[in-house]
Amino acid sequence: MTTVTLPALTTYQKAVWDFLCVYGDVPSHFSGKVAVIKSVRQSGKSFLAQMLLIAFALTKRCTSAIYEPTLAQARVQFKAIENYFKGSDIIVKANASLLEIEFANGSVIYFKSMEQSSRGFTITGLLVLDECAYLSEDEIYATLPLINAHNAPLLIISTPFISDGYYYKMFQKGISSPTDKLKSFDWSKEPEIDRFLTPERKEFYRQTMSRSKYITEVLGEFLSDDGMLF
């Protein structure tokens, strides 16, 4: 079988990786850990999610899933992982209609939108809720039972939105009261972000974007009820 070498991570990506893994780079499948990421756009959130899904799938036979607000976003994640292994024997089936990837060791990754049913499978690897600030609480709570039976870890990632709801509350809990099972990571405060979002680019966005979009997507901060920084 082809040997897999995953790309290097940034310092802030590696901090999340280390929290969800044990014994160095080995993912902990039954840890029940919850990692919450808050960040700006184009900072490597999706890339980290892809690398973690791959690592969980290759380390041990398991079922993982990533949920997106829309089917189009789920399809983007599917294509990214499919293309990563194109031409290798690591993947035995990549169903572009169902958005499912099966690995040679029997692991499966499902790429779902919140428009689809969560019934029919159980997570034994990793569950990812992408752009969680933009998912409804009803959809989130209908999906979370997938991890219960096997105490599977959960990765919650998003750019921030309003200062309310499941994502906001989980992030605040992981910041104010972190434990060995729950921890939040505020990437918007990381100096390395400047490599993706320079001061000049920030100033351009400040002048051209709506105030609310600039606050959430460029500054990576939550909005209060009046649309200002919380």
C-alpha cells in the first residue's frame, strides 16, 4: 500500500491536532474530546479538518463524517480528499453522487450537508461540524447523537457570527473553562494568520466590505445584537 505523508501544519493547526491526538500523531478515536476553533476566512480550517479526517481513517478502521451548511460545500470537501489520493491505492471507492469515500482498510468518510438525514450510520472516528455558526441548533442536536455510542471526538470549526447559539456557547465554554475533554482555539489572535491575511489586505477589506462581514470574517470576532464587536 502507498505510504502517506501528510503536509506540515501551522503552529495553531498543530495545537488542535495535538489536543485530538494521543501518543504523538495517533488520533484518539474514543476520547470524547471536543475542539472548537474560531477563526477568520482562509486560515486553514478546512485543510486541518481534511487532514484530521484522513488521519483518523488511516490509523484505524472507522466511520467519520463532516457536515456543512450546504451540499455544495460538502462536495468541495469530498473533492479535496479525493484529489489528495488520486492515483494511489489508499482509496478503493469515491462515490461522487453519495459523497462517500471508502479507504482500503475499510474506513469510510461521509460528506454531508445539514439538508440531509443523519440516520443510518454511527460515528466511530471523527465528527466535524464545519461553519458551525451558520448551522441551526435543531440540525446540530439532530446530528450530535451520532457520536454517543462510541464516545467519538468532535471538531467544531467556524468563522464567528452572532454572540448566541450553540457554536458561540461551546466556544465560550472552551475558552473560559477548558478541560482535558473540551478546549477552544482562537485562531484570529494568532500572529501566523498574517501570512494568509496581510495588514494591507485587511485594510482593503475594511474599506470595501460591510461592517458585519469585516468584523466576523476578517477580524474573526463575534457580533453583538447591534452588529458591533462583542
